Amino acid sequence: MGRGKLVQAESRVGRPRDPEVDGRIMAAAFEIMSEVNFRGLRADALADRAGVPKSTIYRRWPSLAELAVDAIDTRLGPRALQ
């Protein structure tokens, strides 16, 4: 019973997500944070700069904090822990 729910949660219906849109959103988030820091990151401004509706942002990230972490990780790239 639990396995069926897991499979349903993993499958998506509809058009596949465009990774280029994810990249535009993360790049715009990083740019905004470099200008006004995380506290200045607003979904409206981010959506305008990335050229997407706010719903697209929240469909991909449950919060702006999680988006900020992804944007910073993506920009910094792989790094080794010391």
C-alpha cells in the first residue's frame, strides 16, 4: 500500500519541466541576493527578473529559503569539505 503512494508521488502528469527555466530562476535569485541580500529577495521581483509567474517558482521550491540555498549551491559549484 505504501509503495503505490510512493510511485504516485514520484510520477508527474503533463509537460516535463524545462531545466532552462530552473536556471533562469536560480540565476535571478542569486543576482537579487547579491544586490540586496536574502532579506531583500521577494517573489514578485524574482518572477519579473526571471520572466516567469510566481506560481512557477513555488511549484519548484516550497520556499524562497530553499530556492536561495539551491541558487548559492549552483553558483558556487562542487566544493570539497575540509
